[in-house]
Amino acid sequence: MRNLFIYVLFWLPFAAWAQPFRSVMQEESEHYRDLGYSAMDYYQLNSPAAMPVWERAACTPQKTILGWHPYWGNGLEVNYDWDLLTDLVYFSYEVNPYTGQPNSTYNFLTVPSVTTALANNARVHLCVTLFADHATFFSNAAAKTTLVNNLVSLLQARGAHGINIDFEGVPVSQKAAFTAFLQQLGTALHNVGNYQLSVCLYAVDWSDLFEEPLIEPYVDFFTLMGYDYYYSGSTQAGPTDPLYGFTASYDRSLSRSVTYYLDQGIPEQKLVLGLPYYGREWNTVSASVPSNVTASPSSASRTYAYVKTNASGNYTNPQLNATAASRAYIYPNAGAYRQCFISEEAELKQRYTFVKQRNLRGVGIWALSYDDGYTQLWDALRSELTDCHADPCSDTLYDMGGPAVNYYDDEDYTFTIAPPGAVSIQLYWDQFDLESGYDSLYIYAGNQAQGVPLLAWSGTTLPAAMNISSGAFTLRFRSDGSTRRPGWRLRYYCVADTTPPFTQVLPQQSWLTDSMQVQFSDSDNVQLARRYWLVSDLDGTLVSANRNAGFFEEHFDTNVYNWQNYSGTWNYTGGELQQSDETNGNTNYYTFFNQSDPSYIYELEAAGSGNGSNRRFGVHFMCEEGAYANRKNSYFVWFRIDDQQLQFYKVVNDTFQLMKTVSCNLQAGLYSRFRIEFVKQSGRIAVWKDEQYLGEWLDPQPYTTGSYVSLRTGNARMHIRYLRIYKNRTASAYIHTGPGATVECRYQNSSPSSFAARVYSLVNDAADLFAAADSGIRVDYTKPSYSGACTEDLPDRDTLYAGSSVALHLPLFSDIHSGCAAEYSILDTAGNTVAGPFLYTDPIVNYTLSGLMGNSYYYTRAYAENGAGLYADTLTSDGFYLRAAGSSEVEMYTGIPLRVFPNPFREVFTVQMPAGEHFVITDISGRRLFSGVSGADLLQIDMRIYKSGMYYLRTEKYTIPILKSD
């Protein structure tokens, strides 16, 4: 019962009689202090809303995202999105103005909410509040010193990062004393531990309290409390945080306040715009907007969660107010009306855009936990203030006065509009009214305000419509110190990139015999994103890829990759893989695949089916292990047929966590081509279905190694026709063939007309469009084979006669991979071709010995070249002596019989000559190798140590060439 009572109190409206201004921070601080509960009590009193596990996204904040955590929100920090929160300000150290000691720090040193923030790498600040008795405090040097020393000690003891000063209601008579105190505190914080000092600024500094030029050097940043423009004591109902002026008579707004403080000398990068996670509700005299309030009590603050929960049913149909960029819920009440003004996610997004346009440091939130149970406001922060932001393709832009109020004096701002995937942008002007010659607007093509502007405009003439031939434009506006005018309003429309990129595998050399550089031609009309490739090969029957080379292609004709069935009923049927067990909620069919390259695309053609109502299928990748229920450490994408969803999961230590969900049109039994891209550097996991981009999730701590891929189903059938895995590439890549284990092309052509391998190219562009191309590769890395020998007639004849015919017996060459062509030639003893080459296909060729010089030695040589340019072994006959017509052996040797055999020879040859004959053997340069005198009829000469080639046997009268062959 106590929990329920306190829960109601937590959301209790704050009633206020007409009274001097009190900010919501003071109002709520005093309310919860008066309840009497300690900071630790709220861990029992608060009941955090049950929320789904955060779908984490690696979206890095590009601005400071600071939130005040009031102690009465303790326990609700479990629902904060710590990926987005850069700074947490614990509320608060309540200053005793007489001593500087705290009335309470609300357990700052030990409270779990601060511990949690530090553990999540958020910068922690302690908010220091003083709402009264400022003169008492500022006049007491000891109290000021005590406070400064206490704050330094608290930061040191807690490991915190800074102090946030929220002194409200300071009278202008204390201006100098306030300035001096901030200088004292800033000096101490910076000198002792380089701690940060931040200072809360009033939405409107009515009394000119802050001496910005004097305190700015001592302050790290300022938090502008951008709320309570309409507060509990207002006599007219209106937005607590109008982005632009709500009425012409009272145009105080966030925009005007920011311009004021920047003009006072606060740098853009030192200004944080605080925004409310609450609204305010009044009793009003009518339903019109604006409307005066009725007699007090008339006001109550309403948190975002209170309005969204809508227990009363009064917060269903909002009236949107474009003038102030706010919304109001208006409903009748006891004969009058109530009006609740609040900024919800759409309005907060507009304010975040404003923060970027004014180049401010970031945003603040009063207060964290006021949206407990809802993710929309976290989603708005992620959408607008992180690197996941994308400018819309079309929008309307206003000057800083908004749609209805004049712009302000002394404005100077620059911002860029760059819709992703845009190729051009069209601008149309609906209003243009500037002080001529003094206030100006400039438009530049591209992302910077550099060079000659496309438009430099002043005055009241409406500029002509513009077409910017760039995917971005930059706008700059400047106004002088006087004369406000209605300003400008423009609409822009981008022309999105619908042109896919281009890729081509450029023509290669005809045959791959060893290694080859493959060139790719890739281009896009805007910007290429990434390039991928895959090499598959054909063993004569099955197409696959060498996973040892980093590629994967499986058509599921048979179990090529030694898939392991960990769970489920998996079968190869009809050229596809099927999982048929619909009772199993987690099937697992896995195989080894080393994923060590920087990025991959996993492509599969698949369908899910079955008879249940919770059918799902998908694929695990970057798996550390295969034989685990959830593959130990991995990612997987999950296609939910019945929910029409795509889900992204990360698995850590075999426990999976849902990271993101997007819509996906799925039809049971209908095959689709799915592509999953994983980029290690950015942690990007993106998914396409039939060329349509579905969504992505970015992992801030991506896995960099993976050893397995796995198919998975849950209570569904799955049919997979193929799975391909591409890896990243540059503009060129090398492919190799041969018997090695890591070559990309393992197999040779099965015939000269086929392809043994295929190179695939896949590229995507910044608009997430794809292009694909492929090219066949012919492979032959072996030389032609042969049978037979090379002889002159059979049996071999060594002496032939000029003009006669001889049957040349030649080897038969063959090459099944690329084919081959065989040739023969007649050589002289010097190795010169004297006849031929002649093509042949028949191993027996009748050759007429004509046109050759008689009384000389000749040889027949045969060889072959295959289609890949590889040569077979060259075969040479042992030679023949061609006698001229009418000659005799006696005439040739002048009565001295001289014979060398075999010739050609390999190692040893025999010389037949008379005993006592002097001889020498030389090489072709004349260098003497042997010399001697024959002592017998037959002499054997051993030439093993000499290389192949032509040599000469010389006697006193004769020279005979001899050929040493391989």
C-alpha cells in the first residue's frame, strides 16, 4: 500500500497560487523535500516500468546529452539508455546559506544511481542549489570557502567530473558577488583536479544578472534552463518551452533566449539547451488558444509519462501549435476547460534540430525518469543527435523566429542540409522579408559555407526557385543589431539516388595458368560505399568455393562443406537444403568458415514455411563456435514470418540479446534473396531482401573474428537454394591456381569450351543500392601429356638418302583442359630449323627428304602447346645422316670409317674410329673438353657433367656435331 501511495505522490500535480516566479526545479525540489523521504527510500518506493531490453544501436552522440537525475527518481535509472547519455547531473547538494554545508547531498557519495552512471562511462556532475538567502551566503567568506572545499572533496571521493550551479532567484544587487563566487569556484575546480564547472542560466535573464564576459573563462559550459516560459504563476496558458514566440505580444522563446546569450558572449560550444520532459496544465476560461487561466489553484505540471499513460483519457487528441512548435491537450472540466501544453517526441526533435542549426554544445533534460516506461524520447535523441541522424529528403525551413514571429537581432548561424543519397536539391521560397542591406541570407552548394555563394540575398524580393546540383547545401544567415523583419521560409526537396552503382569484371587474359590480376571497374553517380568479390570453381560436377581462400559458395546438391547437424532435421532434397522439424525452436546446421577479413556479405536464397503461428528463420555469422545452442559469440538475423519483422541479435557467451527490430514483408513459402552485410570497422550489420534495403544495426563493439556460419530456424521449415559469402576487395585482386590449399581456383577446365571458375563482383553505394557482375575464368595449369617417341621410321633408321621418303613416327600429345596443337620440325646439328614447323595430328607422317643439304646430320623434333600457352616436353630423335644422291661412305671418310652413336645422346656416346686417331671434343665456342688418342676400335665418352646442347668431335680431317639432349 505504501508503494502505491508514494507512486501517486510522485506523479502528483503541483498546485500553485498566483505568486512570484518559482522554477520547476525549485518547485519540485521543495515538494519532494517536504515529503520527508530520503534518497534511498525511493529505491523501495519507485517501481520501474517493465520495458523491453534496449535495442542497442552503435549511434554515437555528436552533442552533449545531459540529464538531471533528481534523487526522487532513484531506482528508475535502470531504464535509462546509457548509450546516449553523456552526462548525468545528480540533483542536488542543497546549500545552507549560513555555513556552506549541505542541508543534504541525498547520498551523493553512495547512491547507486551515480554508481551506475559512472559504470556506464557517463560524466557525473553534482548539482548545487540555492533558492534563497543569497546575500547571506555571498557575504560570508567562510561559508563560500566551505562550500568550495566540500565540492572539491565530494568530486574527489566520488570520482565524479564536475559541479553544476543552480542558484535561482538571485537578486541583481548580488550580481558582483555572484560573479566573484563563480570565479572562485571555477578556479578551485580547475586547479585541483581539472573538474568542470557548469552554470544554470535562466530562460529569461530579466534583471541582467549574469556577467557573461567575466564568468565565461571560468565556466566550462552553461545550461540554459529552457522551460517555464509559461509557469505556475502565468495568467495565460501556453507552452513551457516555446521554440519560437507563442504570441506577437510575448515572443520570449528558446530561440530568442539562445540568441540573447550568444550575443552576451557565451560561445556556441559552451551552451547546453535544457529542455523539459514535462508539460504544464492550467484551468482556462475557454478552449481557444491562447486563453487566460481561471482563479487559482489553476496549474499542475505533467510529466511525459503521465500524459502518455493517459489514465484519465484526456490526452488523446492534441492540438498542434506550429507558431511555438508545441502541442496542447484541451478538454472540458467542471464547466470550464483545462489546457495541457507539452513537447512530445516530434516537438523535441524540432528542438534538437534547432540545437544543431545554432551549433550549440548539446541538450539537457529536466528530468531523467519523467519518461519512465517509454522509449520514444530516447529514440528522438538517437534520431537527431547521434551519427545515425539523416536529414529528411524534404522539409520546410524557417528563420529563427519560426513561422509567425520576426527573426531576432544579432543572429549569425550556419547549418547544412545533406539528405543521404541525394543527387540534387530543389529550393522554393514561400517568404522572404529581410532588412535590406543589413540582414542577409546566403546559400552555398555542398557541406561548407565556402567559395562563391549560389545566392546572396537581402530585402523583400522573393528569390527564384533554385536547383542545386549537389546532394547538400549550406545556409548562412546574419542580422544586425536592430530592425527585426518577418524573415524567410523555404521548402526543399531532394532528388534521391535511385541509380544503382555499376560494376564489371574487366576482360582477363584467356587462361589462368598460375596467378592473374583481376581488374574491376566500379562507379556510382554519387558515392560508392563498399566493394566485394567471390571466386567459385567447378570440379566438373559441383560448384563451390575454397573457404581456405576466404570464399564460400554452396548450392546444397550435396554436403560439400562438411556441415554438421547440431539440432533439427536437415536434408538435401531436389537441389536444396531443407529443415523440416517445426517443433524445434532452435535448430542449428553449421560449418567452419574463417571470417578474418574486414567485411563480408552473406547472400542466400531461402524461404520459410510451416503451419505454426511463430515461424522464424535466419542465419548466424561471425560465430566463435558452431556446436553451441547460440553459437557462443556471434550475430544472427531473424526473419519472423508471422510478425512481419526482421530482428538483429548479438550473442555474448551463448546468451542472445535483441538489438533492433524493423518491419519486413515476408510470405511463407516464397523464395527471396537475402543479403547481410557486416563491416567490422563500423560494426554495421545491414540487411536487404530482393534488392530492397530493410534496415541496419551498428554494434559499438563489433566482433573481429569468426570461425563458423550456421543456419537456424524456430518452429518453422526452411528451404535454402544457395549460400554465398563475399569478402571485401579493392579495385583489383589476384587469383591463383594450382595444387595449393589456399588457391582461389582449385580445378582445371573439364573441356576447352567450359569455365573452371567464376569471379563475382558485388558493390553497394551510399543509397544502399547494389550492382552485381561476374566473369568466367578458364583454368589450365598443367602442360600437355604425350605417348610415344620420335623416330625416323620404325625400326629407327640412322642413314637416309636425299630425295627419299621416310615415315616419321611422332609422339601423340593431348590436353583435355584447353586442347593442344602438335608440331614437328627438322633440325640441323646446330639446332637450327631447316624444315617446318608442320602441324600434325596423325602420329605417323610420311616426309620427303628434299631441300636438305646432303652428307649432313639432321634430327626430328616434336612438341605441343596447349590452349593456355603451356608447352609439353620437347622430344627429339637420335638423328639421321642424310647422304647426298650418289655419295658413298668411303668418299665421305676418305677411307677412314668414323661413326658416333647414339646421336643425340643423354649421358654417354660411343665413337667408332681406327686406333691411334687423335681427337678432341669441344663445345660450340671451341672450348676444349676432351682430347686423346683412340686406342681401340670403340671409344665411350661420358658427358654427364655437361649441360645439354651442341658439341663437336674433331679429328685431323673431320668434324662431327654431336647433340646432348635432356
